[in-house]
Amino acid sequence: MTKLVTIFGGSGFVGRYIARRLAKEGWRVRVAVRDPNLAMFVRPYGAVGQVEPVFCNIRDDASVRAALTGAEAVVNCVGVLAESGKNTFDAVQAQGAGRIARIAAEAGVARMVHLSAIGASATSRSAYARTKAAGEAAVLAAMPGAMILRPSIIFGTEDGFFNRFAGMTRFGPVLPVVGAATLFQPVWVDDVAQAAVMGVTGAAAGGIYELGGPEVRSFRDLMQMMLGIIRRRRLIVNIPFGVASLMGRAFDLGARLTLGILRGPLTLDQVRNLAVDNVVAADAQGFAALGITPVAMESVLPDYLWRFRPSGQYAAIKDSARNLKA
């Protein structure tokens, strides 16, 4: 019988790439999500019935146990960038990750891959980073042989980083950023998926892997690269951390007072994260240990950022037309 893997958050940005790769390798894939109706797009990743979205609430033991029934491997891709209602950092990234690992161990699941993040630290000022570290600890306590993946900023067609800032360029001549000097090591989403699949199939040993692309660049440099690709000229303005912290506190208060109806573009916790470089540590094992050569940003970003160009899909045609002689 074909092996079964359960991917929690399998319809998310990273999870869908992992699901697609595992389906191609012949696995049956159970995509555990909060709303299966919004995850139906994963079904064509495999043959009829091979990839199926199912309901799961990772805050509930019975729900997680049902999603893991019969699985030989599990991948946890669930995480939140900002808290919302009951989906707090602790509930999702610490308790949720621990619950999945504990129940997987009880069910005899052979292998687990857990998606964390570079910067996960129990001593961080950021609740996001602290709960990522707590989740890692809970996973390893229940399943010591688990693979922990810590990617830097992830880019790809559906990313929330380059797409977000490219979209902002449509609204004015200024592009504001927080932490312009902060360093990042962007990694392609399918490279992260490839690493995860190696953990699921047993092709790679467990342990912690920090994943970054071939280039380390500042936030400002990344924005300049993006502007070059979308062919727009914008003034990149750095917002000092002190000012950004005040803005984050104000936006957080507004979200609480409106019960989450109104949300600002920035939270205080995100400001704290942006104050720390997001790069692979010198002594960390990463893609080299997995035999993966990471893909460069320049070979992927134009494939999906073209839609933000002033002429969109017709930019290349207009460039060609300029070279025509009368």
C-alpha cells in the first residue's frame, strides 16, 4: 500500500510545495487544514484520491489524532506571523507543534519534519521567535529524531514578502521599510520543500537545519533588487526602530480595541524581529549537508513579479518595440 503522510498546513505557502513533491514521489498525502473547502486546489497534485484535504484544529487533541490516523510520516508547516483570536503564538507555534509531535509519537509515526524559522530563540525579545523555539523543544522532546527546518525569508510565487512590497510601490513614490540594514538570506520555497521531503522519506537524518539561499543581502538591497525587476523607481525610506515600535504598539492597540477587525500593516513583535539579522549561523548545518544547491533569487523573482511592472505582461513587447526603426 502507498505510504501516507499528513501535512499540517499543507495548503499554505510552503506546505503546498511539499505536498506536490511527495505526491510526485507516490505518497498519499493528507492535507490537514482549518477549512478543507479552501484547500481543494491541492487535489490535482496527484491522481484521483491521492491528495486529500481534511479538517483539523491543531489546538485539539482529538482533531490532531484523527488527522494522523494511519500516517507513516508527518510534516508540520503551521505558523502565524501575527496573533488572531485563539490563534496566539503560543497556542499555534509552541503548544500546537508539541501536540502534533506528542500524538504522532503515541501513534507510532516513524518520521516528523517541523518547519521553524531562523532566529528561533528562547531568549528573543520577539514572542514569535520565542514560541518557535518552544515548538522546536516540544517536538524534539516527543520525537528526538525529528528534522527541524529553519528557513530565512522564503520567496516564491505566492510569497508574502516580495509580493507585498512590490504591491506597495503602486501607491506612491516612497517605499517605507523597517530595518533597512537588517540582513536576510532569502531561500526559494521549493528548495525548502525538497529538504522537507528528504526528511519525510528518510533520505536525510534528523536534526536542525538552517536554510538560506546563496546570497546575503540587506533589506534595502532586496528592495532595490525588487524595484529593478518591476522597473519602478521609488525612494526607499528607513523607519527608525524607535518610531516603528511606537507605530507597532498603536496598531496592536487598534487591533485589540476592534477585536481584530482593523489590523495595521505592522506589529510590535514584527518590529522586534526586524531588528535581528535573519541569516544562517556560521556553525549550522544547512543545504550543503543535504546535498542541495539553493536557487538564486534572480532566476525566480522575474517569473512572478512581472505583474507589478507598469506595463505588466506587455513590458517585454514595449521594450522590443522601442528598438524598431521607423
